[in-house]
Amino acid sequence: MSQCRVEIDKDLCQGHGVCESEAPRIFKVTEGDSAYPQAQILIEPIPENQKALAKKAARYCPNGAITVVELDE
Amino acid sequence: MTSSAAFKPIPMVSGGRAGTGHFEEFVTTPIEFLHRAYAECGELAEFDMGGLHTVLMVGPDAHEAFFRAPDEQLNAAAAYQMMVPVFGEGVQYGAEPGIERQQLRIQYQGLKHDRMINYAGVVAREVEDFIQGWGDEGVLDFYQAFTDLTLKTSTHCLLGSEFRYRLTDEFADLYRDLEKGIDPSALLDPTQQKESFQKRDQARARLEELITEAVRSRREGGVEHNDMLQIYMDATYEDGSKLTDHEITGMVIWFMFAGHHTSSNTSAWTLLEIARHPQYLAELTAEVDRLHAQEGELSLKALREIPLLEGFIREALRLHPPLNAISRRVLKDFIYKEHLIEAGKNVMLCPHVSHQLPEYFPDPARFDPKRPQPENVFAAIPFGGGKRKCVGNAFALLQVKAIFCALLSRYQFELCAEPESYREVMPALILRPSDPCLLRYRRRGDGKPDERKMP
């Protein structure tokens, strides 16, 4: 079974929270120093059973800030 | 200053006049001018805005460099001083960067995911009010109609029902006077003596009276509300101080401007393109009917799964982007590829130009609601990008989708004139359809819409 990890482009993330809503075990939106809150990654690599949720989070992110990277076995 | 000797020169657009440069051409025909600049010079094109040298940057690479540059290098506030008289001193670009950052955080409260989930239903109910009394068919100016509708929907969602039902004709007129105070000449000097700027300042002052009165009566009433006005009233800066009434007024105007323009224009263009492309009508109405059959009240998640309607909206935003002079002031020398853009100049992006690059949008002039989105996230930039991207972009799409789900479930639309007579005009730095924007609406004859209850 292949695993994956996720990347968040912090220049693009504005903390909309769609990722946290789709995949709360992978993403958490937290306040930081910047104007908007930003998503943080909670687990890495992403377990197989969470992969579909990670992809959904990437697909629906309004800013296109999330990339799902497949890891070699 | 960085030595310019080692860098490649940036081509200058032809036709600049002594003294004013290209300013008059930009003011008169901004879109045509920026297309000409790109056609002549390519990725980077320099022109002279009456002494303010500006470099137009075109294409995803250029957009990415622009959006990833820090504010200390490419500065938004210095480039958008024309908004200061509209929002007020001490608000957004009229505030220190640290204050602006805290104000953005406060504004963001209205766009949080847990608030957004309620907005689709609010929009649908406003559309229901909007179409009351339409009858079976008629003709409307849909640019005006959508301006009125989205002022109500944006206000209702973002500022709450109390504010929405205080939205008197006076308020709407003042808001329009503020809008008219933003024109291309404000780019150079927003404080010059001219009638539209005087009206803008009078409108800003009167709005402050009205909003201050609303705040005062709410404080006296002692009842807490779950809306943005309450958030502004309760918010504190990091030093513990509260927003002044002047700042609260500015925050309200800022929020309304941000939530309204793009939605009203995008709605008008989406409707025009739906009417211009009747070959998609059956598929589009089937998509909307299917959604209504599955869902009671439209949900945020359901509205994500309407690909053809979303394709119409995205193509409307691609071919008719509302904002076409996304600007920054260069505070520190900026190097892009082998070019140097010196401090003191402006850099500008124009979505209308970039959205027609055939490498990213094949056959770019063709309206194609089934066009795949480009993989490069910096190719389509109707809402800007990077840290300063319009944070209301998701709200805007949600709002326009909810409007069309409600409208298309009841009515069909036809143009009242030749398709090419609906032109693009840009009188106040915002691209919109020309007047009159007349379309005929006709109640759907297939019986389906009446089987369903509006939320």
C-alpha cells in the first residue's frame, strides 16, 4: 500500500479551514503571526485510510495551497 | 540601489506623451491599453502613469514572483492609497501595517468556515424575495438588478440581518457615491478637487453618522447580536484598545466593498454568458434540479458539486475579471528573471490580459464552461493571489452559485439585443457590462420548478 504526505504552501494558505473540515486528523488551522490563521499538518506520512480525505482537502482548498505527494514504497 | 548595468532592459510601451506619459490612454481605455502593452512588449512592459513608472507583469511566472514577494518589497498599501478616503484614515491601507494585520484578522471572523455554512440558505431566501412579483416573464436590467441583490445578500450574510434590514435607499445611494469616487484618476491623486471625490467624502461622513447611530443604539439596547457589527464593537487590538466609531465605519465599508463588487459583476456576466450559450441550458438546469432534488436547503458542500454552473462562473471570471489593475509599489529593488525593477516604480498585474494566454487557456477567446482549470495555481487570478488574495473568494463563488441555483430552478433567460452589443466597460476601475444590460426572463415551462419548495 502506498503512502503519501501533504504539503501546505504558506504563501497561499489563508486559513479558510476547508482542509480541517474535510480531514480533521490531518489538518488543524491555528492562529500565528500572520494576518490570517494557517493550516498545520498533524500527521506524516498520511495513513492509507486517510489518503482520500487528504486529496479531498487539496481539491477543495479555495487557494490551491495543498499538494498531496505520493511516497515510494 | 542595485546597479542596473547587469540587467536586461524592460521594453517601454510606445505612444507615451510628454508630461503625462500613457496616463490618459490608461484612464480612457485601460483594458485595451494593457492588451496593447503586452502585445508590444511581452511578459514585462513598462509605461509612464504621469511620472509614476509602472511595469505590467504578465503570465503565471510573473504572477508568482509578484505574489510571493514580501510586503516590505512589493507594497500594497502604497499602491492603493485611493482607497483611503473611501474606507477612512486609520483603516486598511490607511493604517500602519501592524494595525492593518489586526483589522484583517477581525474581518476574517465573518468568513470562517463555521459561518460560511449558513450563508447559502440566506442567499437563497434573498433571491426568493428578489423574484417575488416577477410573474411569468419580463425584461430587467440585470446589471442593476444584481447590484441591488448582491448588496442585500452580501450585507445579510456578512453583516447580519439587523444591518440588512436597515439597508435603506439612503444607505444604497451613499454606497454608490463611494463607488463613484473610485476612478482611474484616483490612482494618481485621490485628494484632488473634483465633484465625484467631494461626493465620496460627503457619503463617507454621512455613513459614519448612520453607523455610529446604529452602534450607539445597540450599546444602549444591551442585546448581543451574532453578526459582524457586534464583532467590530467587541474586538480589541493587541494593546487592549477598542475600534473607534470611525474605524468601525471603515470596517463596514471595507467589508461591503470586498463582498459586493465581484459578486454583482460576476453574476451579471454569468447570466449574460448563460444566455449567450443556450446549447448548455438543458444540462445546466438538469444539474440545478438534481441538486435541489437531493438537498433541502442548499449546503456549502452540495454547492461544490455543480461542475457546469461552476464552469460558467469560472469562465465569466476568466474572460471578464472585475479587477484588472492589481498593483504594488516597489519599495526595495525587485529582480525578476534577468530584469531589475527599481524601487519607486509600480508593478501591475492584469487578469484580463493574463487570462488570455493560449499556453494556459487554449483558444482563449472562446467561452468554454467545460474548460479544465489550469494546473498552475498562478494562471487564473481573478481574486489576486498569495497572502493578499481576496480572502472572500470562497464566499463570492458560494454566493454566485446560490443565486444561480435559485434563479435557474425557476426561470430561463434570453438576451434582448445582439450578443455583441453587451460590451465590457470599466468606468470605476471595475470591469462591468455596458448599459443597458437587458435580458428577458421567462418562467420555465417544464413544470419541474414548481414541484419543489424554495427554502
